[in-house]
Amino acid sequence: MAHEILIAKARQLHKDRFHKDAHDLLVANLDREKFSNFVFENHPIWWSEIKAGICQLSRRSSKDIDFVRRIWAQKDFIYSFHRHANNLPDDNKKLAQLLDKEYLALVSESHAIHWIVKDRTGKPWGLISITGISLTHKRAEVLLGVLDGAPGGLSTAAMLMLFQFYFKAIKFNKLLSFVYEDNPHSLKGTLHIGFKEEGRFKKHVIDPRSNQYVNLIQTGLLAEDAFSENNKRLMQRLLS
């Protein structure tokens, strides 16, 4: 089967939500050694629901359009989650297309994955994303935001669940988190779950509210540090 036809069939299977079938098709017809990275990017794990304890993570798509609209309308939340987040298209059809394009893209195309953070009942409460993904260096940046009023521990549970996916399932090496210096609460929480401060960048980014340049703190977490005794206790409490 010609590669172009094979890839087109795999993409259609992904579009129809038959992710395992897409992967199986490629495994059966491609040289696994020559196309190992491409086959890896088509593995159903990238689209899988992640559930444990009090938290669920679901890949964001057009099915989430109402929640995405609602959460983007909360300016304080978006400012906390991503100060430079793009505005959404006004037209729902265009937004649906954008969300599905994001959902179906391979990691090497989008360099990002976005999930909806839900509680154990499936109610959505926030967003968690990994961006700037490098398949070569096994590295990415994480962004997390949960609405006020969410069940206690949900934000921490979402991050710990990401650790399981990121370091154990897809076997990445390093996770980065950039924290604004004017947000000490966020920095404290980031350090509490094992991230280490790696550097401070003076007047590194423009703040969209104050229109002033602000300092940014880079923190990082290595695979070998993600499952510390403290994090294991938290996982036992929140994800069991």
C-alpha cells in the first residue's frame, strides 16, 4: 500500500475516533524500524482517556466547545492559565474546526496536547496542556488551570496523573513549568510537587494587563524525580 494512501486511511480512522485501528493499520504495513517515530505518534495512547481517583483527563475536541467558550469568557482564569492565550473565533463552526484540527494533529505537527480536567463524575473544571513538545529531547512545558470551586485536590491530582502519562507511558525525560514571579502561590505549588527552580529571566515577557515587562521563573522536573515519596503519598491519596 502506497504510503500516501496508508497515511490518509490512518488519518480518517483517527477522525472517526478509531485510534487503535489507525495504529494497527500502520503497524501491519510499515517498516517498524524505519517508521518507528511515525508509528509512535499514531499510538492510541495519545488520545486515551486518563482516569484515576478523583480526576479524569480527556483530550480536548469540538465536543467540548461549550466548556471552552465558558472558560475562555472567565478572564481571570485565562490570565492565570495562559496570559497570552489567543482569542477564540466568534463563529462556533470555526471554533469546532479549530478544536478538531488540534485533536487530530500528530505531536510532530502541533507540538502540543490539550486535555479537559474533570472530576470523578465527568464534570469539567479546567485545562491542562503540554506544549513545545520535543520528540527528540523528550521534553515539553506544562500549563494547568482549574476553576475556583473545583473539588479539593483536583489540580494536584491532574498534575500527578500527567506525570504517570508523561514519564511512564510515553517515557519523556523532562517537564518544564514557567511561573511568573508575581505569582508566588503558583511557584510554591510547583515546587511542592518536585519541580526545581532552574533560572530567573529578568523582564522576560510583557504582561498584557499592566503592559509592563515581568520576570519569569523556569522550573523543571526530571523523570527520576517525579515519583518522590511525597508524590507517591499524594498519588495514593488522590489517585487511588
